[in-house]
Amino acid sequence: MSQEDPSDYPYQPYGAPYGQQPPPQYGYGYGYPPPPRDEGPNANAIVSLVLNLLALVSCCNVLGLPGAILAGLALGRVRREPQAARTMLVWSWVLFGLGFALTIGGFLFLGLNGYLDD
């Protein structure tokens, strides 16, 4: 087989000019293509649940509890009701951020007014 005559070979020879090599055919000697990934809300719900619980335990963030509850409910509804799960996740992240901002604001208030001085 020479490089000039690729008649019985489905691809161009090595070093073929750009754009002249045909695209690979799926299912031809390579097996099945990978399944589509749809783990966006699922992974997001797990991260939100863990961070809300961590904020509740470590920072006494009282808004971490409803955020964790919403993240847990969203985790259960990811497959059945994806739009409702996304809405719950948005609210879970809003509660996490609001609680974090209130915690930082509380520490700043206490520090600037001298309540944390010993």
C-alpha cells in the first residue's frame, strides 16, 4: 500500500493534509460511545448539602439548616422533577450565602465594638 493510493483503506495515510481525512465513524471497531452525562443538579445538590451542614456545625449558621433541608429534598427530586430540584438548589445556595454573610457581619460587628476583646 502506498500513500498515493488509499483506495482500500477507509482513512487517509499518515500525514494527510488538514481537512482531507474523514471523521471517525462511531461504532466501527471502537465500541459504543459513552453515555451522556447528566450529573449537573445531582453533584450540585451534594455539594450544597455538605456545605450547608458544615456551615451549620462549624459556624453556627442557623440558615444552614433550611439550606441543608432544601438540598436534601432537591437531591431526592433530581431524577423525577429536575426543574423543581433546580429551584430548590438555587434557594439552598441563597440561604447558604445569606447565612455566611450574616455570620461574617456578626463577627465584624462584635469585633469592631470590642465584644471579642479579652
